[in-house]
Amino acid sequence: MSIRRILCIVAVVAVVASGCASSAAGPASTGTALVDIGAGVKGPATLRATVYATGLKHAAAFAFDSTGRLWVATADESDTGHDRVYLVPATGATPVTVITDLHTPLGILWYRDSLYVAAKSGVTAYGGFDGTRFTTRRAVVTLPSGVGEVNGIVLATDGRMLVGISAPCDHCVPASKYSGSIIAFRPNGRDLTVYASGIRAPVGLAFAPGTDDLYVTMNYRDDLGSRTPGDALAVVREGSQWGNPSCYGQGGRACRAVPSVTAHLDAHAAVSGVAIATGSLAAATGADAFVAEWSFGKVQRVALTGTAAGTVSPLLTGIANPVALAVTPRGALLVGDWSSGKIYEVAPT
């Protein structure tokens, strides 16, 4: 399945030149007025946007290595087996192709001296980077065929890795226990378990720094039209069950035992990457989570107070189809535009 299909499948689609769009109403939101902050991006006047890198069309995931260099995985609109991972040595540098012939890599993570890539069939670790290529490759987790799209990957404080896996269907009950779940495993692939279940599409995963609060972006069912309360950002605890397909955040009897979400975002927004503000960025924006909405071309800000419900407001617009988000070691927000191949850096003025 293509990355465009992954994202379009969660939107009520209108045919437009750039891909998916939705006329569904968004959540009630508040916030300061957005102004031109550079590079064609609109945001709060306290931020400045510049172009960090170009030539990375279909950017789907970011990771930083131990030296602070950016790595980018790209996932094309059709799964031809030719997706890639690039290294961006420095701001403004030409991206360097390092890994080729991948199938829809939607999550990458550096751990010690290896790059873990979450893609169609599971998770693979690449090691022995010699400045040009990796010299070793090993399968860490191999998942059953048809399990669903393999999404973001993060490292938990207990040393396990967590990966989100979408259900392979819109509103059925998946056959595999790994479908529509977040899985956990050791970096060597052992102790594979289901961390949380009943999530139709857990796409972006990020821990709030210094905590065990795992923030996850969730895409809800496509068949609901205007009945959906909107895609969501939620804190997911180990052992939690989120009720897919019966519960989609609507409340009531079907959601009686389901945890509450942190925020409802726009309906059919194809929410993807999530990042948590740190350092100077947190000082400028507040203790916020940032969520990319592919369908609406904006990055939402969710004001966080612990794990309580957060207020939603637009942070950035003017980016065609944001997917990948990350906070740099210097405390700036990186946003990847899947359509144009530009990576934007947004930092306090």
C-alpha cells in the first residue's frame, strides 16, 4: 500500500491536484494570529521558518544520530520497493542516499550504533556505517504478511522499542493481534508483545521528555463521514485497549472502558507525525505537542497540562502536506513537506 493511500484512506476525499482534501469541520481551536514567518510559512510572530533541506520528496520520518545529523526516510506514493533513507550532513547540505530499495519506511530510530527502520515487513537494524553505507543488516522483527502498515518507532525509558501498526482494514476486527496495535520488543527483537491494542491507526509516536507519557496520533475510521469527532492525540499506557472499531472517540457505551484522548484534531485530517516541545522552543510556545495534519496542510499545537485534555490551535500553515516532525538537538521544530520535498526548520526568533 502506498503512503498516499495510507494517508488518503483516513480522509473524506475531494479530488484536488495535490492529493487528499477534506471539507469536514475541524475542532474548536484558539490561539494567536498566524503571520508570515519566512519560507512561505505562517505561524506565531515569535517563530521564524527557514528551509533546512530540499530534495527529500515524500519525507515520512526523521531521526538524529549521536552527532546530531538528520536522517530522513522517504515513502513514495506507490510501494515500488524503491523508497530510501538519506543523511543530511548539515543545514542546507545536499541529502546523501544511504539505503535504497525499501518498502514504505514510516519510522526510523538511531539506537547506539545502529539505525532501526520500521517498514512494510517489520523492523530492520543497519549497522557499521562507514560514512557512505551500512556494512551490516539484520532483521529485528518480522511481522506476518498483511498485518497492516508499520508506522513510527520510539525508544522507551525501559530500553524497549515501540512501533505502531495500523489495522489493514477500515472498520473490521483484524485477524492478527498485532494489527491495530502498538508492539514492544527488545532492540535484539526478543520479548515481542502487544503494548496497547484496539487502535485503528497509531501513526506518530513520541515520549514527553523525561517521562513515560507516550503521545500517539490516531487516525479514526473512514466510513463515518461527519459522525467522527476527529482524529486524535492521546497518551497511551501499556495494556490499554482503545476499542477499534466500535469506539472511535465518540463516547457513550461503546467507549465505556476506553481511555480518554488528550485532544481531538480535525476530522479525517490524516494526522501523522508528533513532536513534543523542548528547550527554547518550549519557552516560546509553551509545553506543547505538535501534530502534522496531512490533509489540511497544517501543524496543530496541543497545549499540554500533564496528560489532561489539551487545547488545540494552529501552529503552522502554508506547508502543503506535512508528515514528519521532530525537535532538533538545538530545540527547533523540523517539518517535512511530503509533497515538495522541503524540510522546514522553525525556531524562536
